[in-house]
Amino acid sequence: TLTRIGEGHDDLVHAVPSVEELAEFFSQLEMVSLIGRGGMGVVYRARQKSLHRQVALKLLAPERAGDPMFARRFEREARSLAALNHPHIVGVHDFGEAGGYFYLLMEYVDGVNLRQLIQSRRLTPDEALGIILPVCDALQAAHDLGIVHRDVKPENLLIGRNGIVKIADFGIARMMDEPAVECIWQTMPDSPGGYSLAVGTPDYAAPEQRSSAPSDHRADIYSLGVVLYEMITGERPGVGVIIPPSRCAAVDMRIDDVLLQALQEDPDQRFRTVAEFRESVKLAGKEIGRKEPDRTPPVWWRDGRMLVAVVSAALVCAVTAVVLVMRASPARGGEFNRAGVSGEPVVEMESLDQAYRAFEENFTALQEARRIQVVGMPGGSAAPAAQAEVVAELETRDRQLRATIERMAGNGLPINR
């Protein structure tokens, strides 16, 4: 994570060594310039003389060089990065200690970070996918080695001038078979909002990280969900209540389902692996950009009396839509070998277009019902059992409609959309 030196922090300019001061400790390098600093390090651009290549030299922040906790953290970063070799992860060429500084000699990425990109303009949904998919590949490779990043955020996603995306700053990664790192809030003058989380940035950290509970690779999945949501909508998701991305961007409603699962409070309810998340994003992304965003404002609960009425109406609408369009069609191949809630067989519809419409209407109702489960009803008078029954009914319909669409699409029927 890099912050330009001197941006409102003149006192920090003199706290870091100059390129001239470092020259005597790094004779193998031609020091070029100071790039910036982050929560634990100072980064310089340099030229490696022997190989005639541009590199990035990262030092432990000088004012923390004597701090054993940060020294261990730096060494952990070095070990983690040294174990990684992936085209979408910033590579480490060397690490060690020189002149009283722990250092990493890393690949130099000539470009911008994702934060700078999304602040400069609104990304298209296709651009968001083009960024998130290679990031998923990189994180899965790290997870396969037992390494969790734990601080996935736009500042740590670098986009080179060649368009290649790379993950940077595994500085708070940990080997999963090592003891958990203690979660500490610290005041950091160079961090957004003035705070930094030792095991993750608050806006992107998973709930278990924020509460100091044990965490694993699924914390990275949560952070990926936040990043993708922000790229698509321009905003970060709220706590507890998530406005579906399809309400404010030209994305298919299936991306709503993917992000809702990635952003679950309970890690067990998220995707099991980044690879699963990637595949779901890729499948949902096939419909990205094919429709205009739904500008209809979501239904919010103003008082307790609205709860039953709204949920009931949503369920009735969804079930009615399913009943109207799901009728027997022997010419299309007959019945499915799946039973609905009522015990009646699920049958094919006359067109794939009808199936998609029914799916989207049911999915909207399912999202609203799930929100009620998360938020609850003001005054605490909600009926959890009734809410669970509504969600279960809609989830069953959702599975049936997905199976219907898969069967019909597999038969080569046209999509009339």
C-alpha cells in the first residue's frame, strides 16, 4: 500500500532515508527515486545493475526498525512472498537486512493501483471482471500454498501499463500453520481515516477479522466480494443490509447472488474456495452488460407492521409467477426428476425467456426475504421461524428454476431476451 510522501504529513518527509543515504548499503542497485510509503514500509524505485532491470526496494519503516513485532511481520512477508511465483502476484527477487534495514527487492510495476483507477472514473462491469478474475487466480495459488493475504483492497491491486493485474503487499499474510497474528488497532497518520488494522483494513476486513476471531482463507473471499462490489457500483457494501448491484449498475441479477454469498457474515456460508467464487463470478458475468440497471429503489422496512405484508406480498408474487409460467410441455421433453415443495414434479416451460423472467422475479423476492433475516424487524417482534419458512420456500423455487434454465439451455433453446 503506497501513500505519496509529504501529502499533508511534512513531518514524515525527514523520517525516511534519502536515495543517497541508501546507496552505500545497496551497492548492487542504482537508487532512482522514492515512490512512497505505507503502513509498514517505504518503497523506492531502483535499477538492478547486474540484470539491467527496474526493481522496487521496500524497507521496513525506519521509525519502526527497532520494533520486534514489526521486524517479525516484515520477515513473515518476505517468507510468504518468496514462496509465491505467479504472473498476477508481485514477485520478490531478494530479501534480507542491510544498513539496519530489513528489505525486500521486488518486481517493479509501472502503472496505478485500483484505488487510483476507480477514483479517476467509473469502471464498466466488463472491466471489473477483467480485474477480479486474475486476482482470484493469484489468491487461489497463494491459498494452495497455505498463504492468506488478509488485506485484499484496491490499494493492493496494481494494474500495469500493459494491463496485467498483480496483487501486492502480502505484508500481513501468514502461513496457515503458524499461530494467528494478534489483531491490533493502531493510529497510522499515513492511512485513510487515520487508522490501520494490523490484520486487515476495516472497510475490507471480514467480520471475523474485525472481531479478532480466528480467520482463514475465507476472509480473503469476503474482501474480494467487497472489492468487486465497489468496482461494479462505485460504493462499498453496507453492514448487514446490502443493496443488490443490479439496482445501480448494468449487471445481471445473478451477480447479486454471487456477492451476497461472498459477503456472508458467517464464513461457513461463503464460497469454500476462491476458485468457486471465481467460477460463479465468471458464469454470472456472461450476462453482464446485457441489460440496463434496475433503478427501482429497494424496499426498506419503515415499521414492524410492514414486515409481514411485504414478505407475504413478495412470496405471493414469486410463487404466482412460477405457477403461471411453469406448465407442462410434453414437446419440450416432459418432466424433470425433481420435486417441488408441494410434491408436484418440476416441469419445463414453453420458452427460456419465460424461465429467466420467473427466475428473476423469484430471485428478487428471495433477496428481500434474506435481508429481513439479516436486519430483523424494528422493535424485535419479528418471527424468525416464519422468515425462515419464507426463505426456504423461495430457495426451493430458486433451485427449481435454475434446473429448468440449465435443462432448457442445454437443449439449445433460444434466449429471447
